[in-house]
Amino acid sequence: MINIANRFEDLSLNKIKLMEAIYNNDNITKALLYRKETSSFLDRVIPAEFDRTSLLYSQIWPWKYIPQITDEANIHITSNFVFKPHDHMYKVSNFYLYVISHKSLMGCDQGLVNDFIISELDKIFNQTRLVGIGRVEFSGMYEFTTDNSSNFLGSCIEYKTYEFS
């Protein structure tokens, strides 16, 4: 269970806790670290001394970050949260996770890197009870591009709260 509080004063901390759950997934971290070098990134080993927090604000974002078309080819995971009142408190009613990859990095041994990462995200969050948020379930998914030349391709997975904490 990911421990999340339910007050706005804990808002940033709660978002960071969700991002920690993402970078603590070895398969996602391998995709972010090694996809530029090889399409078989799952065969790589994450060095014990690697600081996973270095992925925050460089490839994992606790807000809806959209890379510019001039940014280097990379993979980003970003997020968006929707809050609504429930029992005189504010609760997350939905949250969105975006996987945005440069088109040159899309192919991998598992198919498409965005689909692979979305699948890993779903293993982490679907049907999970998040303290302060509640039990969440998959609510939808769509794909998008961030620019007219389609240099960065995105996938968005949505989760909704169906049982509040």
C-alpha cells in the first residue's frame, strides 16, 4: 500500500510518493535509463549506486510536463491530478499518468516502449489502495502527439477512485 495523506498541506508529498512508486519499479527504471542505448533494455542491470531520485524532474514529473519539440530524444512520465470534495475533505477523484517518448525511442523488444511502460504503471496502480486517495481502478487510456511533426508520442492512462480512504 502506498501511504498518501488526504490534506492539501501534503499535496506535494503525496505526488512525490506516487512518483517514488514509479521509479522504484525496476522495469520502468531500466526503460528510462537504457532505451536510448538498446531496444533490449530489460537485460541491463541497474547499478546498486544509481540514485533513482535523479529521475525526478528529469524524466519523471509530478505534474503535467510536456517536452518541447527541441528537447533531446527521451522518455518522460508525467502526471495530472483532479481533486473533488468528499466528506468535507478534498480527495483525488482521478489521476492521469502520461508516458511521452521521442519517436526514435518507440520501438523495443517488448513492442512499443510507451505500451510497455503503461503496462508496468498499471501493475503498480490498478486496484491498489492508496492511503488518502482510496482504491483506484483503470478508467481509460488514449494516445496523443505533442507537436505537429509527431516527434514526441504520448499515451495517457487514467485511474479513478471508487472507494475513498
